[in-house]
Amino acid sequence: MRKSFGKYISGYIISFIVFTAILALINIFLFGWTFYNTFSQDYGEGSPQNMLDEITAASTATSPAGPAVEKLRDKNIWAMYVNQDGGLFWSVDLPYGVPSHYTLQDVAVFAKGYISDYPVFIRSTENGLIVLGYPPNSYTKLLSNYYSISTIKKLPAFTIIVLVIDFLLLFFAYYLSKQKIIKNTEPITNAIDALSDGKPISLSIRGELSEVAESLNKASGIINKQNEARANWISGVSHDIRTPLSIIMGYADKLTSASFLDSSAREDAEVIKWQSIKIRDLVQDLNLVSQLEYEMQPLNKKKIRFSKLIRAYVADLLNIGLSDLYSIEVEISPQAETIIFECDERLMTRAVSNLIQNSMNHNPQGCKIYLTLDVYEQSILLAVADNGIGISSEKLLELQSRPHYMKSVDERLDLRHGLGLLLVQKIIESHNGSLQIESEIKSGYRTTLIFPSS
């Protein structure tokens, strides 16, 4: 699998390098194509260097050759031949304002490049200096070098345009590569997410990532077999426990009322009976948690009025008989009174029952239990709280992170387990809800179930 990922990433890196090299070649071509005419003109037949060579070769001290003069006028270039005394042997189209006599200092000044804003180019001969004057803003002079101003003006725009185009092309290549990578790897990342949630996957991917897909499919198959075996084992054990447990409960119930036993023995039988009931409930919770966790429990969802469900459960609880140590108060807001929620009524009632039973189990001295139903923004809030002993912040943190590991044993050897809370959590998750727990020592305990209202 590591080799497959290496080949996959290497392929994209090589593609990017090839693309960059092609882009560089295109830039060179564009540069040459854009500035071909400019450079052919600046350094070709009409360049200052070539014109000086031609005029120097065709001129004498008396006058320049006829073809050379025509060429000067065709290029809009003026010329003059300065003798060693500073005067002129001759001139061609000398502009107004350009002197016809020069001192040594004047020659030193215009030798740097300009006469009256005209860029000039000089060739020294035996008799003096041949000077060619080009139109203003045609060339810029830097010491002995010269550059076409039109070329210099084009360079910034050319550079910016090319850089912008390069950036857009690179970004486009990056975007396409990213989209392709996402397209190829998204099924794999989704499959990994599904595996982390314990869900089965089946990937069908060709190409460089096919080995990765096969490995994930293999892992999914192994996990599914393990989950199925675990669920079947729990279900089998739950089924096998029922019969002997029912016999134990039946005999314990007979012994509690047996006249031939003393009161101490009957109390022991009563303890056996109630502990057997706890084991039965624990096994049922364990089986239901397993079915929900591995999605083996079909949900019988239907739309119900949530307030009606709460009131019906509390009424049944009171009819069965509630110890005088406990009292239940129901509060339903006007907004929640008519709220309709699609859920599995049996499982939702089981969740509420487990939370209320949890408050009773943890407060044997008695407490007041509050059921509140409210609607906030786009959520339905169902809270089960009590004013009992609560739990410490350390135990609360442990319970929030690992609800099924929360356990302790009191003086009467009554097991206080978190399996009931884990079952609540699984029921809530199967209804796309979430669970929040709050508690402080001597300040009670509160569990809030949050469901989407639509």
C-alpha cells in the first residue's frame, strides 16, 4: 500500500515538473516572438551601429554618399561631421537648435549620449567625429550601451502579463490536480471514516490506488466478521442466561414467602431475587447495545407527539408504584407541547427510563427527579435531572469520555454500571441526536438529550 501511494504522489510530482518545463519553454517562445521585430530593428540594418558603419564607409570630408543620405532620411536620422576645430565638414537635416560649432567641452558632454534631447551615436575618424542623431524617445543611452525605449516600455507590461498568465496556468494546474486527487482519494477517506464508525465498506477503484482499496476492503471484511461474531456471541450468551436466570428468580421468589424459613433466610432470598432481576436487565441492555452498535436492531420509527410520550411514560411509572423516597416533576414548554418527532417509541421510552432509573440507583436516600421538554432554535431538548448527591468532576469527565466504563461498588455490593447510559447514548445516536451530562457533588445530576427538530 505504501508503494502505491508513493507511485501515486510521484506521478503527480513528475506531471507538475513536466508542466512547469513546458510553461518555461512557452515563456521563452513568447518572449522571442514578442520582441523579435523590436530587436531586429534595434540591432538590425537600421541600428545605430550599422548606420555608423555605413555612413563612415560612404562619407568623405566634403559630403556623405547619396544612398547613405537617403537611408538617413528614410530612418528620420540627422547627421553631421565635426572637424577637429569644432566646425562642421557637412550635415544632413540638422534640426533647429542643434549647434553647428562645438568646443572640446561640448564634445565631452554630448559624447555621453544626447544633443538637445536627441540620442546621438558617434564614430571617431582621422579627420573628426561622425555624429548620428536619432528622434527623441527612440533610444535611451547608458554609457556605451543603448536600448530602444519602445522595448523598455514593453518589458514591464510583458513581464506582468507573462507572470499573471503563468500564475493562472499554475493555479489552474494545481486546481485540476487537487480536484483529481480529491476525486480519487475521497472514496478512500470516506471509507476510512466509515471503518472508524464500525460500518462496512466496499471499494471498487482502479489504477494506482487499487491496492489501497483492496487493503481497506480486506480490513472491512475482517472487522465485519469480528463484529458479527461478537454480536452473535452476546446474543447467544443472553439467550442461554435467560433460562437458568428465570429458574433462579422463580425459586428465589418462592423462598421469600416460604414459611419454613426464618426471616434472615427470606431476606437473603429477596436479595437473590432482586440481584437476579438486575442481571436480567443488564443482559437485556448489553444485547440491545450490541444490536444498536452493529446496526442489527431495526428502528421502527414513526411520528409521535413528544410531550404525549413523556406524560404516558411518567403515568405508567406512577401506576406501577414509585417509592415515597422519589418524586417526579414534568415541565413541558408551550413550544414543545405540540412538537412532532419521528422516533422509535419503544427505544425512546427505554432511554428515558434508563436515565430516571440511573437517578434512583445513585440516590438510594431519595431525590426529586425533573423531566423537562423544550425547543430551542432548531433543536428539541429533553432533560432528566435530579437534586441528588451528584458526582465529582473527575468521575464526570470519565463518564463523558467512556460511559460504559463508569462503575463502582457500594457497601451493599450493588453494582453501579454505566451500561444503561451507554444504551441511552446508542439510542440517541440512532436518532441523529447527542447527549450532554452535567453534575457536581451535592448539586445533582443532569442529562440533556438533543435532537434535530426537523
